[in-house]
Amino acid sequence: MPMNQGVQQCRDNCEKIANEIRSIANRIPDQRSREMLTLGASHMEMCIHTCDEVLMMP
């Protein structure tokens, strides 16, 4: 598998997981737990942005 294809696949998986985490967070009544899950999703999004940068490299 070429590197870009592997990075793209990883990036897509991270995006799916971040969306799932946010969806779970939206259903949790406890504010602290919601905040922690949202923070986790934000960390996943940082990874997504890093993958995007790699994919844009020549």
C-alpha cells in the first residue's frame, strides 16, 4: 500500500472515531464526562490535521 493511501485510510478512521466520540459526548448528561470526551475528540482532530498536512506534501 502506498504511503499516501495508508495515511488517508488512517486519517479517515480518525475522523470517524472523532465523530463517534462527539456523538457519545452529546448523549452523556454529566458535564465533566462530556468535556473530557470532547477534549479527546479534539485531540483526534489534531491528528487528522497532521495527516492532512502529510497528504498535501509533494
